Amino acid sequence: MLVSDLKQTIREVPDFPKPGINFYDVTTLFRHPEALRSTVRRLVERYEGDRFDALAGIEARGFVLASAMAYELGKGLVLIRKPGKLPAETEAEEYSLEYGSATMEIHRDAVEKGQRVLVVDDVLATGGTARAAGNLVERLGATVEGFAFMVELGFLPGRKTLGDESVFSLIRYD
Amino acid sequence: MLVSDLKQTIREVPDFPKPGINFYDVTTLFRHPEALRSTVRRLVERYEGDRFDALAGIEARGFVLASAMAYELGKGLVLIRKPGKLPAETEAEEYSLEYGSATMEIHRDAVEKGQRVLVVDDVLATGGTARAAGNLVERLGATVEGFAFMVELGFLPGRKTLGDESVFSLIRYD
């Protein structure tokens, strides 16, 4: 499917999660077999041949893309989760985001020192969550290979937050 | 990988999320490239050729398996989520589970009447969450094709709750 057709499968929901926010609902893309398949294929194609070790998916919709990509690329999948969800020893990082503040966690043994990790989420907005995920990866002695997103909200400063050259996104809203 | 080798990659964490519960931590399987790949392949092989339309992944670890399976099988992915996460109109189902009670939601337009849906989660324990997910699918006029899990806790009544013939699991603890 063309990227413009993928974009057509995304639903816009006004005033979610709070008034004034226009929410890009990607569940309508996920439930569309060809759109899901094509989205994952296109993300995989961007990173095929790159030398890295694992993909870190950000809870919860990031798991959807990171998992299918990890499967297709033959890499490991690391989960970046909300507090209290990971059962073993964790590192935690607090950060501010569009709608307030939040904390994300990673298992201390999720990645090894020196590994290269691609951070994956569904939507790049301000970049706060992805930046926190990247910081967690780096605190474990690993390197961030880059940041991959299905959707980028170009009117928010996510790309600037993460560093322009490290970001790849498939579908852009300006 | 052999199923017995897959099992070796799962970590047991005592007393999580509360004292007396032995938690099966599948993140250590997910981060292992061959284990993740082999797990998804084996689940896919079970359902290849079956006639169904979509996979419903249960938040949040169920997304990991359902997504890679949906990608590989060329089906759509439906998200069964905790309350307040889905932006459009939802159906909700409250249910009791091992550690208390909870509610899950599905978008009203996530599946169409008459579709066949495979419910997917990482671990089958009492079956309460999967049963609620199945009920949500049925309330939208779709049919539950079956329930697929990576791990089954055979000492809990999950299989009985869901119906023996509808359940498939890869790794079993007795």
C-alpha cells in the first residue's frame, strides 16, 4: 500500500485524551490486514542490513510495531514499560510529556553493554517518551541505533528533541 | 528451538506482583532473538490455513505475540485494552482475575459481525482476562475462533474456563 493509503486508514479522534488534542488513532490501521503488513514491511525495509542487536518497544502500542519488526528482522525485543509492570530489577526514568509527566522502566538485564538498540513507538509527538526510552537504553551501557515511528506529528518538536538524523517515520502530519 | 529450550528462556520471579505468586517473566524470552522468532513461528504454524479474519491481542504483552502473528498470517490486529486507552466508542467488560478484578475494552468497530477472531495473550492463568476478551468479541457479533497462548499455567483452571478444545498453548507449567 502507498503511504498515502496507509494514512487514510488512521482515524482522527478530536478531544482525546483531553479537550483540544486531536488524537491519531492507529488501531484502525492495525486492524486492516494489508495496512498492518505494509507498515511493518516498510519499517523493516528501512532497517534491513543495519547492524544492531535489539528493538525496544514502548508500552503499549509501540509493542505492536517493535514485535513484528523484531520478528521479521530476527532481532530481540526489549519492553519499555510503565512503572510496576516489569517484575525483575529495573532502571526508571521520569520525564515530561504533552499531557503531563510520566515514568518509564526497563529491566536492568534487558540489554547488554555495547549493544545497539532501535527504539520503536507508534507516534512521535514531543519526543519525551522516546527520549526517556533512549536514556534508559544508554544507562544500561547500550547505544541507541535510532528511533522509528509509524506516525510523526511534524507540528510538534519530536524530531528536534531526538535529533533529526536519528529519526525515521513513515506517515507525517504537518 | 525446541519448546523445552524456549521454556529455559523464561524467568521465574517469586512474589510478583504480590507475595506467594510465582511470576513467569516472558520478557527474557522476547529479548532472545531465536526464542521470539521460534515462538511466533510455532504459534503461526498452528493457525496457518485456518479460516479466520483477525487476531485480538490483550494489553499489553498479548500485543507482542498477536502483532507478529497477525503480520505473518496476513490478518488484522485488534487491541483489547484497559479502560480509557481506546479513543473511539467502546464496549467494556468487567471480570474477576487471579489478583482482584479488572475491566477490558474493545472499539465497537474493531471487528465486523460474522468475522472470526483469534484471541491471543502471553500467559493463560485463570482464563478470566481471555474470557472477557472473548465476550467482547462476541458482543460485537463476531465469533471466537480460539484462544492462543505462549504459556499455560496448567495448575490453574484457565483451560476449563475457556473450553478445552478452543485453547492452544506452546509452553506448559504443571
